[in-house]
Amino acid sequence: MPPLKIMKTVSAVSFIALAAALALYYLTDIHIFKVLAISFGTVFYHFYVRLIVGIYIDKVKQNRADITRPWYRIRPWETRFYKRIGVKNWKDKMPTSFPEYYDLRKHSPEELAQVTCQSEIIHEINVLISAGALLGAIPFGMFPVFFLSSLAAGCFDMIFVVMQRFNRSRLLPLIERQRAMEARNKP
């Protein structure tokens, strides 16, 4: 099942489970239904918010990020870090919502670099939004549930930030070589 469909399905199922657990808690006042409602609510929050952020950024940016902006620059230490953690060995095993965006047969290296910038922004926003789930601990208590779900979700998104920056670090030299070749071939 494609990752986007999984996210939509998990969002829908967790929302239904949240509603059922809440209803059972209010009808019976049995504590386990409150725990289940909080658990399903945090799952719903983390999946649904990621869908909304991704859809919104896709509509706004349309894979046309400015790859020259300072935020997107790869720092010298990053290349060493990516090599040390072996990004090249595991990045292709991670899910991709829109694999067609990353196809070099359909897109230029510059277009792919723009996609990596947009995807990086989506995942960085998701890291920040993960912390928003902590606010659920105010009315419901159970801080450890909210903290652990926020931490896990934020760390998961950081994996994708690292992947996008790694991919861009490999695309940028290719883009520079293409630009140099084009400049040499101009009359």
C-alpha cells in the first residue's frame, strides 16, 4: 500500500477509534476507554496533521523551492555526518509518498533538488507540529503518552529531513556540472 494511502487510512481508522473510545468512556466512565481515546487521538493527530501540512505545502510550493536559499545549503559537516550514519545504505528502504517526484528520467537534477527542499520543509514543519501534541497533556494528563508519541513522530520526520539533505548534497554538484557544460557550449 502506498504511504499516502496508509496515512489516510490510519487517520480515518484512528479518528473512528477515538470517537468510539470517547463515547464508551462517557457512557461507562471506565478509565481504559480514556487511555484508548488519548492513544487513538494522538495517532490521529500525528497522521492527520502530516497529511494537511504535506497537502498545503505541495499546493503553495508546487515543487519550485529556491535551492540557493541559505536554509537549504548543505554544511561541510553534514556530508561527513551522512557518511558516518550510512544514509546511502538505508535511504532507499524508506517510504516515499510521491516516488514520481524523484525520478531522474522525468525530472532534471534541479527539479529534483527543488523537490528535496520542499520535502525537507514539510518534514521540518512536522517535527515542530509533533511538539504540539504535548498540549494534549494539559486537559488530559498522561504526559508520558503525549511526550513519547511526540518524540517518536519528531524523530521519524527527522530521518526524512536527513534523507532530503543527503539527496540534495549529491544533486548540487551534478547541477553545477550541467550548468558549466551549458555555459561552455553557448556561442
